[in-house]
Amino acid sequence: KMESVRVGIIGVGGRGTGHVRNLLKVPGCTITAACDLDPLKVENVQKLAVEAGQSKPKAFSGTPTAYKELCQQDDVDVVYIATPWRFHVPMAVEAMKGGKHAYVEVSVAINMDQCWEIVETSENTGKHCVIMENCCYGQAELTVLNMCRKGLLGDLVNAECGYLHDLRELKFSDEGEGPWRLPYTIKRDGNLYPTHGLGPVAEYVDINRGDQFDYLISMSSRTGGLNQYAKEAFGGSDPRANLKYKCGDVNSSLIRTKSGVMILCVHDCNLPRPYSRKNIIQGTKGMFQGYPDQIYIEHRSEPHTWQPLEDYLAEYEHPLWKLMGQEALGSGHGGMDYLMNYRFIDSLRKGRYPDIDVYDAAAWSAIFPISEMSVAAGGKPVDCPDFTRGKWKTNKPIFITDM
């Protein structure tokens, strides 16, 4: 148990600064260090901390290796990592070897070697490497998790999830995520960003805690969405309009678990569309589907008729949302950002194992490179590794009740 938790954060652009704002509101948490290539962004964190009544955090910036010094600070217990994907694992490993827990933005790893590296480093150092999957803390997601745990949907059979988000403008931006995110679409073909949709579904069906991903089959569509967008936005002679983008506009990855649950995970970011994560879970007694949130329970719902999820909140809303939902609203992404950070810090203060661990970070992130292998092999099945080395058979399911 820690009376207070001291956080150092690497990467304080838009996402990292959002974490800082939330952490400054979490009881028992202090920001003691901040690192970014841009010293002005670090100064902004210092300003926010002082305005919140905390001491001025130490500043680390100016060089690509400044983060290593932060990871050695005695007054840091946890290192938050909100940098581009390729830096996540090197920074997390540095933090854990420096005696700190690592809380890492999604996706944590971008290849199989990195997935195993975080698992082995966490095991060897005794430090957590937690994937910061905020979507696991949404009101609908936690309510549905509660329903699954209480058996409302019966035995779970099928799920659909994904990241369906028009990112064309973001990918072509010269600022923020654009400069580092677009190259993945140019060079790699698979399910590039699976965890927002997959994380909640993996918790519904007890992945790593009673069930396990078994194998995956993945296919990608043709490309063309980014070329069309670039042609209209920048002109037909612009190189971006004629560039060959390797990643298909839509990728569908079908995962089968050891117990026989089927999970469809979709990546759809290069075409015009409204936002969705699908968030479908189906069992022998009924099903839930998101966007909009609706539910059907046999013998409770009118036959063949959806009900709004709100009809079930009084009975099944998750205790975390009942306790802190109003406090969380307005904190980012509908409140899920604050609740995620609150739980992360609260688990350390209470000496409690985290809701999400390094095995989740590895298993969920691995869908990206595994899907890439399947696509390259013409959609052939690819086995999913067991990062728990068999412990999934005896691990207890996640269920947040210890408020």
C-alpha cells in the first residue's frame, strides 16, 4: 500500500496533458516529474500542478533520451507513457527496470517481440505494466460487464467490436498524431488499433481469466479511401493522392477463444463514417449492442424488440459508476478517463492488484501483429500466444467491486 502515489509522465501533448488534468483531481496522487521533447509542454504541466496546489514537478526535456533520467528518480512510483507507439515498450521497460510501475497508452506493443518483452520485464522486476485502455471504464462497458458477471445474458457465445473512426483528417495533419500515425497505414496491413473495442469485450468473456484467445483469421479490403480524401483535399497532383497505402481501408479479424467464443474485431479508419466501437456481446439469454446502446433479454424484452440500456441501469449499473459517475462526467471521453485514472491510483494506494495487467497489455496489443501475419498469409489462421503460460486457467475473472 502507498499512502500517496507519485507520478512521472512521459509525453505531455494533448493526450498526456489530459492525463495530468485528471491525475491532479485524484485523491492521493501527485505529479512529481514531466518529460517531453518540447520544453514548453513540460512547463505547462508544471503550471497546472502548481495551480492545483502541488509542488512544481521536475522537468525533463530537450533530448530523445531525457525520459531515462525521469525513470531513475527516487520520487517517482509510476511512469505514465503517452508517446507515439514505437516508444511505448522501450520507455515501459526503462521504467520497470528503474523500479517503477509503467502505465502505457494504447496500443502498448507493435510487434510480438515487444509483447513478450513487457511480460518478461514485468515478471522479472515485479512491476506492473498496465495498458491504459480507457474504454474499459465507460458507463455502458462497465454496466454490460456487470450484466455478464451476473449472468443476465446467459453463456456468452459471440462478440463484435472494433475501432470505427474516420481518421483521414488526423492522418494527414502536420501536427499531433498525424506525422507518426500515417506511416503505419503506409507500411503495414492489419488491424492496426484493436484495443479500444477489444478491451471491454475481452473482459466480458474473461480473457486471461478463465478463457484465452486461441487463433485469429484476418482479411483486409482494398485501399482507396485515403487517396480519394487526399485528392479532394490537396489536389490530384499531390503525392499523398497517389501514394500507395498498404493497409486496407477496412480490416476484419475473427478471433476464436479456447472456450469457443467468437469475436469479430474491425479496424475502419480510412473511410467517411460516424464513430463506433460496435460493442456487441451475445449469449444464450440475450444480447447487448452499442451505438446506440440497446439490449434484448429473452422473456424480459418484448419479442424481437430492442430496449434502451437505460431501462436496466437501476438494476445493473456498475458500482463504480454509481459511486463516482457524476464526479467523472466532464473529465474526458464521457467520464471514462477520470475513472480509469482513479482506479489506477486507488489500486496502488490500497495495495490491490490492478484491474488490467501486463498479460492484458500483451494479449490485446498482439492482435495487431497477429492480424498482420494472417493478412500476409492470405487469411490463414494464426495461433495467439498464451502470455500467461497457462495461468489463465486458474486466474479469477476481473470484477470491480472493492470501492
